[in-house]
Amino acid sequence: MPAEELEILAYEQSVIGMICLRQRPRPSDPGARVTEITLDHLFLMSDGVTASERALATRGLARHGGEALDVVVGGLGLGCTAHEVLRSERVARCEVVELLPQIIGWHAQGLVPLAGALRADPRLSVRQDDLYRWLASPPAAGARGHDLILIDVDNSPHERFAEVSRGFYTAEGLARAKAHLAPGGVLGVWSCHDSPEFEQALRSVFARVEVEDVEFENEILGGVEVNWLFFARD
């Protein structure tokens, strides 16, 4: 791609590496732009390819029959999962837990296309915190628990951005995370790969575990791609 077609919106050092927010022409529609995040110059995510991130929200919500739902989304990114959660009138509250203050800042500055729509929804709140440390800690005394916890942070259970998340993917870590769910609550985890080991850990903690693939055309990288969603509940 010619350098003049790539626009760098932000380029900052973070605790997991150098992160970059950039825009470039959309391959299928040169008049449109796609927004991307890279980590240490490697492609991380794009708002031109959002099928699996949005499916994490829609399929997770479909597994909970309640109303006035309290939802936690792990990872803000470009805001696609949170945006899909908020499309549901059954959601009363959506809290996003994001590790990187740089990404939260990009949204606050309006550099991300979905930032305005997210900020305009009073049901949304964003908290800067380490999701995995929070899940490993006991819930606050008297806390009701959350109806859904939807996680899209690591590339997969075996491709993690920080060692702090390693424990989450074990039976012990999942049991601690489960304590943050309300009765009937749903845990959903996004992954770019299948993981029989993670599925087994989930089955040792939850009564019902479902693993689904999401197949889509990736016009950014080219070709058909498959991501995986893990859902667990009692």
C-alpha cells in the first residue's frame, strides 16, 4: 500500500507494546476508510472485519433469557462488541474493562468511529483495569454479580498478551471468574483458534459449555477466516 494512503491517528507505547491507531482505504470500497489497531507493527484488529466480535455479543445475549441485563465486556478495542451489546434493549448496563489507558483515550478524543455512539449511550461505562486480575479477585461483599461477562482480549487461550491471563484459562481461574456471575449468568470468550484444552477446563467448572465457530470473509487479510466463541453457564 502506498504510504500516503495510510493515515496514522495515534502511535503510543503501552504496557504490552507499541500500539498504533490508523486508517486506510477499504479494499472493497475505496471511498470508505477502515480503522485498525496494530501492536508492535503487527495487525491486531479492524472495524472492517467485525463478524466474530459482534457474534460474541449477540450469541451471548441469546443464551440469557433475562431482562435488564448487567453486562461486562472485557476489552474496549474499537468498541464493536460493546456497540453490539448496546443494540439490545434487554441490556440495562454495560461496563467495559480495558487495560490500556491509551485506547480509552482514543475513544475519549473521538478518534475511533464508534466513539460517539458509545459515549452517547448512558448505559455504557468504561473502567481502566486489568480484567484478568479483577476476575481472579473475590467479588465485593454483597455484589449481585453480572449476567454476562464477554471477553475479547487475548488472541487465544494459547496466544496471550500478558502472563497475568494464563491462570484464567485453568479450571481454578475459571472458578474464580464464575464467582463474578449472577445466578444463570453467561461467560463468553472470543478466540482466533479452537482450544480443546480450554473447552475441557470450562466443562470442569460449568454445567453447560458450547463452542461455536464464526466463519467470515476477511477482506482485510484476504480469504475466509474462522474464529471461535466459547460460552459457559450453569
